[in-house]
Amino acid sequence: MDANPSSVELTLAEIEERDVTIKPQLLGKLPGGMKILSIEVVPEKVKVLLPVTAGKNKEIKVITTPIYLESIYNDTKIFCKVIAPSAVQPANKRWPDVEVEIKVGY
């Protein structure tokens, strides 16, 4: 068989499974002096697969798509996607949809 390139370099790595906390990515400030009273993320954690060397003694950051605070005027639920480093993959084949509930007040 004639293939181009005739060889391919392959690197194998040991994979580990780990539970990682999903952190909401909050951008900007709430309008009119409002304050965040609480934030709830569902699911709070996600099972991921990553190369053992990539996660050794290192915190793995899994965040949501951006949430822009300047457009929030009352308690809000926002559905987000997950953003993770390229070496980190979901254990369940695809990332879950994430619900972020933000409670605000003065």
C-alpha cells in the first residue's frame, strides 16, 4: 500500500479519571450596585479523563462559557456549555449542559 506519509509518530499516555469542579466564568459587574448573594452550578462536578502527566499536582480548570453580569437585574438561571483544556476530555463522551443559578440583591 502506498501511503503518504509512510509513517506516523504516535505517543501513548496513561489516562486517569477525576472529578473536577465546574466554575462559572463571570464577566463584568452587576448593574446599580447589586451584589451576588449566591451562585449554584448544576452539575457541580464533572468526571473527566486526562493524561496522568498533565494533571500531576496541578489543579484542572473546567469553566462555563462566559456569563455577562451587566445584563442581570434579578435572580437568573443561565444554561452554559463547558470549556476545558484540550488534554481534558469528558468521561461520558460529551460535556453536560450546565445550569448556573445566580441570586442577586442589594
